[in-house]
Amino acid sequence: MKKSPLIITKASGEFEPFSEHKLLESLLKSGAAKEIAQSILDELKPRMHTGISTRKIYKWAFALLKERSRHLAAKYHLKSAIMELGPSGFPFEQFIARLLQYMGYETKTGVIVKGKCVNHEVDVVAQKADHSFMVECKYHNHAGTVSDVKIPLYIRARFQDLEEAWISLPGKKLRFEQGWLVTNTRFTGDAITYGNCAGLRLMGWDYPAKGSLKNLIDELGVYPVTCLTTLKKSEKMELLVKNIVLCPELNERMNVLQELGLSESRVRSVMSESAQLCSRTIRPTGNGGLTAERS
């Protein structure tokens, strides 16, 4: 008699059959060797029970991977680490701006731009080769939260107001050629359909298949300091307050860890993990600093 699949609970509250393949793939994508990934799966399987949450499975897998390799566990921790860029969305906006710099864009955050009807504060203005883009960041700090169609509808309305202002004032310096919407979670099907139809560029945690937020971070090797397993949550928050968002920035400012009161041995541990995590990072080709501009 065929054994019934184990049913687990997703962060959204929905149920689905447990997939050994998905768990193995997630571990392998963090850089874990096949033998390590399989050993973690084998250790987890006896603990499984009907209704277990994906959060619990992830927590166990993360702990087991951390025992074997901290920097691989840091990569595995990426989605949760992005959600730690809170509770406000401001650090997430900074993270996106700096990620775009590594993609060759000049960026500015918190830019006030006059529309036809009202002024708008644009989260990130991205510029490359005389082309300017309005980037709006939608940050969520709860797993399972999705960005529905109301969000691209709102972004499109703001973009149109700015576009109409530019048309009526052709001498205006800043013209946005496209509106972008970036989120750290997922889009609903209607949000994707509308966004594509309206000409918006959408970037979600796993959308589009090529060029998603997760893919870009992994490809560029640019990870937030909240990934680091050698730091306490309070210490990560202090780094964000000091405007250190990325591991490469921490690698260049080791003294800040001493300012936080970390012992020499802990400083070495943190720096070792950060260096390994961002070993493939290339230098940004966009501007190095972020400034706010009002126009």
C-alpha cells in the first residue's frame, strides 16, 4: 500500500505535501555539498509530523547547516535576513539602492519629485546612461505575506502623475522612463498580470525566474549584514543604524565591530564569516554613496 505524503503547513497557512527534493535543493543552492544536504535531510526526517510548519523545518535545517558551515548557513538564512531589515522599510530601501549600484546604476534615496497633482517621495531613483527609473520598495517582515494587485495599481497611478507633470513641463530635468516595484516577498498572479500589462518592472523574492531578488543577490554575492550568524540581532540592528547594510561594507569597516564592544575573538569570527560569504562580490560600478535629493 502506497504511503500517504506528509502534509506540512506553509507560512501562508496553506497545506501542501512535504517535498524532500525542495528541501535538498534549498540546501544545495546555499552551497552545501550533496553529502551534507542529504545528511541534514536524513537527520530531519524522523522529526517530521503531520501539520509541521515550514518555519519549523527551516529552523531545524538552518541549525544543522550552521553546525557544519556558518557562511553557508548565512546564505541559507537569506530570506529571513531580508525580513530582519526592519521593522521599518527604510533599511530595505537602502539595501535595494546599493544592490542596484552593484548592477551599474547611480542611485539616490528619498527623492521628492513634483507630480501634476501632488509631490511624491520616491524610494529609490536609479539612473544609468541618461535613463532614469522610479523604484518603489514594498517591504514585508512576515513570512507568507504577498503583494497583491493593489500595490502595482498604486505605483502605476503615482508614475502617471509624475509623467503628466513632465509632459506639461518639458524643461524638467528628471523624467522617469519606467516605474519599478521591488518586494522581498511574492506577487499574486493578478499583481504580475497587471504589472506586466501596465509596463511596470516587477522584482519579487522569486520573480521573475531570471532576475529575481534572490537570484541577483546570489549572483552578485552581495548579502546584507543581517545574514551573519556570528552576530546577535541587536548587533545587526546597530550596524544598520550606523548605515552598514552590506557585508562588503562591513569588510571595509572592521573597526565598527570594536566600537560595538565585540571581543577580538568575536571580531575575527564575524569578519571570517563575512569574508567567506562575500568572497565572490565584485565592486559596485554605480555611485558609492546615497543621498536624498529634493526637486
